[in-house]
Amino acid sequence: MWFVYILKSEKLGRHYIGCTANLEKRLKDHNSGRTKSTKNYAPYGLIYKEEFITRSEAYKREKQIKRYKSGAAFKKLICN
């Protein structure tokens, strides 16, 4: 199983979109500072996730969500 996820920084309110096969480990990595791109904005909370069977499906969806980040479609996604 692969996951596309959206995290929200509890510190600054910024969002991070990613995909992984191990969501629990990945969230720990983000919150412990092991992920360079997010370490200055931790702690993070998981606000959205989707499951996919293949990595390619998850990656395709991740890119789609990143394209409409901060727009109406993104806001609708994270508000549901």
C-alpha cells in the first residue's frame, strides 16, 4: 500500500505534500528533523491521506495535488 499525505506545520501553518509506503515512519521522520525540507517547521500533524496500490498511482496523485496547492481545490481537499 502507498499513501499520499498532507501535513500541516503546527508551528507556522505551512503544508507539506508527499507519498510513502510507510506513513507512520514518514511522519516520525518529519517531526524528528530527519527530513531536510521540513525540519524547520516541525511539529507536523497529518491532516489528509489517500491510499493507493502502486507507487506510480500515488506519485501521480501527489503531483496532481501539488499543482493545485493553495487553490480552491486544495482548500476543498483539506477541509473535508
